[in-house]
Amino acid sequence: MVLTINGEEYSFPHPITVSELVSSFSLAKKQIALERNGVVVPRSQFSRICLQNSDKIEIITAVGGG
């Protein structure tokens, strides 16, 4: 399975959930926004949504500061 994540292609050996994707990038405990094919995915849905081949994912991390 191939996903485009923030403009780069990544291969995965099998379908994964959004939650598994986030964990694979060590972002599970960070404040992020995730978009799948142009639609924002609420964090409450991360474990329910299984990604499909050719999905386009955008992940934005929040940066604190003042």
C-alpha cells in the first residue's frame, strides 16, 4: 500500500488505520491536525478509519510559542 504523506510517498506492507500511521511517525502524543484526501479527520476517528492505497495525507503539527 502506498500513501502520499505531506507530498512524499511511503509504502506500507498492509492497510493501516490513521491511528497506526500517526504512531508510526511518533506523533501519537503530539497536537496534530490530519487531513485525508482533503477532509479533516477528527482525532476521535483515528482508530476507526482504515487508510486506502493512494490516499493523500497531510499532517500538521502544532508548535507552541508566544
